[in-house]
Amino acid sequence: MAKYTATALLMLPTALAASQASGLFSSYVSLSIELIGFPQWAGTRDSRNEFSNNLIDNLVKAQGSPLVVRVGGNSADRAIFDASLTTPTASSCKNADPGAWQCIGTSFFDSYGAFPEGTRYSHNFNLATWNSSGFNTLEATVPLACKALRGQLEYFEVGNEPDLYIGSRRAQDYSVAQYVSEWSNTTSRFEEYLHEACPDMTGNIKYMFPSVSSPGSRLRVPGIFNAAGDAAKRVTQVSVHNYMGGATQPGVTLQATLMNHTAVVSSIGKHVAYAQSIAEYTPADYVIGEHNSLYGGGAAGLSDVFGAALWGMEFSLYAASTGVIKRLHFHQSVGSPYAAWSPVAPVQTKPPYYGKLAAGTFLAGSDKIQVKTLSLGSDTDKDVDSGYGAYINGELRRVAALNLREFDSGSQSRGTKKYTVKVSPRSSWVVKRLTAPGARDQTNITFNGFAYEAASIGKPVKVAGRTTDERVKADGKGNVSVTVADSEAVVMIRA
């Protein structure tokens, strides 16, 4: 590909009506961590994982508020409690249930509170194991969980992706009515155990529910709420999960599936429509309680490359612009390609982390901003040119521009795109660049000229040859320009 430079004009208002409130939750870019691996991510209160703590602390500083960490996923519905375990987790629990897939012991709960002070958590209780082992696990773990989470609880969650029980953990004819009956039965017993163990925490119980796998779930959420009736009154967050596709799904590519604004719009649009269909049944807020690039842990060469960092930034900003999706929880699993970092050997920061850092920087103070998409002009490509504006008290304070054209290092000359943004005349802007040699690179990635790698235990290190806090200024007509290379993005903040 020959080198080229193109120019596009971002047409946008420089101010919005001050009455247009955000309605988003703080720490918009938050995490979901697979339950069985949580102790590896966090460590314990007495021996925390310093690498994870530093990387989370960077996200906290970028967003200006502590993260919300949902601990759950498939393993939550497989976890059987074994009081005899001397380790936090195990692959079998011979003293509790020899047929169990995964087990947790008492020390599992020592990991709550290991992340930076102020972090808020949820614990996902087992619903799928509908037998004595599952029932005993609930009774044994409620006291451990509530005591560990006292003072740092965001919400409780019971069950994970119940629609995927069908034909696996349940019969093929498993219905909404059966699911709601099981959930109501379990939460009723949960609340009894909670009252006995932590009576001070029973006054304002909040649930994330029903945590189905996608807007296309076979257990339809409007039907679930209609059947749940009074049992759902304590639901404060409607959680629906999302993945752009499957790790082994035919036709999934970096350019068409991840580095593609149109694909992201389509994926998130299903959530917006779904949230609207649910609104008449519940006043609860809508969140994506678990999501990432590709289900199945992600795909090597797609989910663990710089292009996935650009996707994570794009997905976060577009989701925020809807005003409907109140928070995102990026799912993490030890050893998975889509993980933002590897918390244990080999300790490693992965490309997706940088996309979260860039997104968090743009979305700082997300509960006090309003995000809007920006038109990039007639000479742009809607699939690969993407722009956003963040307004504070109705005034444009941040701009993001993403050039999603795939460029792979080692190819011919890298193209660029010059975007000209309409802002306040003669205003000054600081440019923070998310960049790497190419879309498929896994190393040499920076945001605003800094790397956050294992060698520094996740703390920022300035990288020679990369720009930091570039400065641009608007002309007298309010035009400010920035050049963005293919497979690159920038965040512009008004100085």
C-alpha cells in the first residue's frame, strides 16, 4: 500500500445544553474476572498481586474513580465449596463432591480486598449446580462472602448465563418459568443465610440479573421479568453479556470483526434495542456485565494483538455514547488471549490493556460527562473512521479519533488520516496517542508515550521516540487538526 494522507472534517457542536445529563456509572471501564482464577489475579489482602494492583491503579487514576470488579463467569456455576481445601481453589474436591469440576475453599475469600482501596466487588453464587452440593455450597459460602465483602460490596449475582444451561446443565425444554423458580428459590435461601451471618447487609440487597449470554438469549429477559414479579424488585442492574463472535467462528477477522466501527455499532445496537424492550418491566439500569472480543477466551492473533486494543477503545466509547449502557465489565481469565494482562507466570501486560487505558482516559468522570459520536465528513469510511466527543456541563472538553484501517508492521508505507475538528476558536488541546508498530503487534505498545509492562511491575515508563502530551491549537475559526496513522487512535483533551 502506498503512503497516503487524507483529510476529514469532524462536524460537531462545541456545546450541548447543560441540562443533558450523562446518566452513566462511574468507572465506566470496569472488569469481570473468572471466579476460579480470581485469587491469581488479586492475591490476598496480606499478600496482594502487586502487578495487578499497579495496572488497576493506572485505570483508577485515568478514570478518577475506583473500579467495580465482578467476580463470576462459567466457573461460578461450577464452584463447589470444600472446607478441607488448603488452597483457594482446586480442580476437584474429594471431601465435598468427587464429581465437581472446580472447587473453592475458605481461603478463596481472602482475595476480596486485595485490589486497590476503594475497589468494589460482586460475588457470583452458584445456581447451575442444582443438587445437594450446590445447595450446601450456597449455605457455606454466603457467610464467608458477606463478611469478606462488608464495606466493599457493589451487588450480588446468582447464576451465570442460565440460557446456556439448556441442553447442558438442564433439559432441552428448560423454560423461563423454571429458571425464575430456581432463581427465586435460591435468592430466598441466600437472603436467609445473609440475615443470619451479616444482618447489617440485608437492608439494601442489590442483585445483578439475569446475566444471560447475549441479547439473542433463548431465555428472553422481558419474559424473565414478567415471570419474576416481586422476586425481581431487588434487581438494580440488568446484566446482558456480549462478545463480537466466537474464537473459532468462521469468517471472524481483525478488520471485519474487531477493527470495524460498523460491526461495533451493530453489536451494541442489539443491546440498546433490548434495553428498551425491558424498560417497561423494570426501572433497573442496563449494564454489560461480562464481555470481551471473542467468546471462548478469545483467539490468538486476534484478541491478543494491538488491533484488539483499538477495538476495546472503540467498543467502550460507542457504548457510552448510547447513554443506555451504564457500565462495561471486560471479562478476564488466566491464560486467555483476550485478557488485559497475565497476573501470574508469565507475568505480562497484553495489548488489550492499553485500549482500556485510552478509553478510561477519554471517559474520565463518566458519571459527569455526556458522550456523542462525531460525523467525520463525507470523504471518510464509516467502517474505519470513528470519532467521539465528551461534554462536561454541556461544553466539549475531549475528542477521540480512531483510524481503524488495518496496517501490519512489515507492510508497505503506513497511511495517515488528518482529521480537522470544530472546537472553540483558539482553544488549546493536549493529544494523547494510542499507538504500536502495527495492528497485529503484541509488544512495543504505548499510550501517550508510556508503557506499562511487567519489567516495571505495571508502573508507567516513558518510551524513547514516542510523543507525550502533544500540543495543538485551534485557529480563529475553531478548526483544530490532528493526524492519525492507520491502526492508531488519539484522545484530545482541552488544555
